[in-house]
Amino acid sequence: MARVADERVFIYRVDAQNRIGFVNRAWLDFAQENEAPELIAERVLGRELDAFIADWETRHLYEIIYERVRQAGRTFYLPLRCDSPTRRRYLRMEISPLPLAGMEFSVRVERMEERSPILLLDDSVEHSKEFVVICSWCKKIEIGAGRWAEIEDATEKAEIFGAAPPSLTHTACPDCLATIRRQLGDG
């Protein structure tokens, strides 16, 4: 896999009600580069973060993280992935407290790797009504019996595609859940 660099820092800030009040130019550019017209400033500012998180489990974990950041007054560090169909992106998110119970999210790309296209992640293709579970943080796919695999391995080895790739439903895999709990001091 070819490695690619991105030195930008993507920043957004929320108020005490988790409404987005600021996104930096790098964040807006990233959204445009990734063909996400729904993420222009006019459609993001003033909205709650929860509007952009698909599943209740991920929202719940983030709510716990937000509460800890605000109560402890300390920055929380979270490793995660933000993949495109042709690129793996390994990120580090810092969630820092701001005055009046606001928070700042700073996201840095630690590394990127080019890969063959993964149709499962391509929003421009039609997806079936069947679902595959993907981890919101590491992008591994649940392959059954509590087992998880890298998305490339899961799509190559498992016959999860019919005429169209399945839709995705998100959760936290056991490894990522354990990492988050450890960082929160709960595990």
C-alpha cells in the first residue's frame, strides 16, 4: 500500500449543548475533497453533533467521552479511522474542554495508505438492504461468532456481496470498546 501524507489539522468546536459553532478551513476542504456536500458550513453550523453519528451505540460512547472531558477538564485522545473507498486514514482525535462547557475537536491524520477500492465504503454505488456491522472506530467488519476482520480481508474472504454491496450499520468492536473504556478509566 502506498503511503500518503496530510499535515492538516481538522478542527471543530461545540457549545455546551454539543451544537457545532465552528469548523476550520481544513475541515471544510476535507469534506469537499471527499464529496460530502452535506458537510458545508451552512449545513453543519448550529446543528448537534449527534446528527452526524449514525448509530445509538456510538452516540452513547461519545456522550460518555464528552461528559468525562467536561467533568475532568482534561483532553481525551481517541484513535480512529476515517476511510474512503480507496484510502485508509488513521487519525488521532483530541477532544479538549473549552470555557462554558464547550469542547474543541482537533483531528490529525497520523498516516494514510492507498488501497484497491472497497465498494462497501462507496456511497456512490447502490447498496442492498442487507447489513454488515462495521466498527465506527477501526473500520473492522464483524464476520460472525464475535470475530472481526480488517475490511479488506472481510470483503475478500467472505461472500458478503450479492448484486450490490450491503449497507453498513455501526457499533464499537470489542477491542475498540476496551481501548475507550481503558482511556476513560472504566476498564
